[in-house]
Amino acid sequence: MFASSSSANGDDSNHFPIPENYEFLQILGEGGFGKVIKCVKRETNQTVAVKINKLSKSYCTPKEAHILETLMEHNLDSCNIVKYEGSICSKTQTSLVFEMLDINLWDYMKYEKNQMQLEDVRGIIQQLAVALDALKSVGVIHADVKPMNIVTVDRMTQPLRVKLIDFGIALFRSQAKPGMNFQTPAIR
């Protein structure tokens, strides 16, 4: 079900399994728990982002998939939360499929030549408030809100629109206990 791919630079250290019905295009990013790759779904020719877990199949991914399924049951992709397309499982690997977005807010701010306009800052804050309010309404705590997990939708063709991504350490409010720490110390 999964095929092996490597990066365009031919570095063998970047081999990772991708589902056979997806064509690898490029690595988009890498975090502590996985890689996100840009792929084309062969049947539909749709460009998607596929998050591949680096660790064992049982680590985090089922919990993240369950939270994402809950969010999509409530149509929260319309509330500035990344659209989850589903998961792909094999005996040894689980991958999560998402809508394709643009660049994260950290990179956006880093590469912008000018300072962000106040109206753009306001717009981002309002969009994040909508996302966080939607999460609150279904009892989900993101637990890792940071500029790298806020991604522009398509900065070239539309006004600055963002979505919240990466629910890898998210949890349901009922699971939260006082004193729990999740984020990296620099972000806390």
C-alpha cells in the first residue's frame, strides 16, 4: 500500500513511505513526530498535504485522526481549521491527508519585505479567534498554537486568510489536567 520516495536532491536519508495511490511532489515540512509532503492523489488529480508519522503506527496518529474527524463532523474547516480529508492505514504506517495550504505565518512574516499592516494583523487575530471559539464549542484544546501552525490559505490569489493546523498534541477538554505541559518551552 505504501511506496518509498526520496527528496528531489536524491538524499537517501529522506526515504519515507507514501501511499501508492499518491504521487510524491516535495517535502513541505518536518516536525518532531512526522513529515508533511505535497502529493497528488492519482484518482482525482487533487493536490494534498500528507502527514506521515515518523514513529510507530500507534503513537499519536489515531488520537489526532479522531480529533480531526470530530472537527470535520462539525464542519470546522469553515471556521479556519485545516480540512482533514481522511487517513490511510497499513500494517506499519498511518498517514493523514489534508487540504493543500500555502506557507506558515512564521515564514510569511520572515519573507515579507515590509512590516505587516495593522489590518492584516487584525484579520489574522479575528480568524484565529473564530478557529479557537469553534474548537471550544466542541471541547477541543489545540495545545500547540504558534506561528508555524498558522498557515495562509493562498496568499497569491486571495486576501490574507489563515487556517490552524497540526492537531498532533490536541486533546479533548475532558482529558485536560491542571499543570499539563505540551508546547516546546520557547513557545510556552
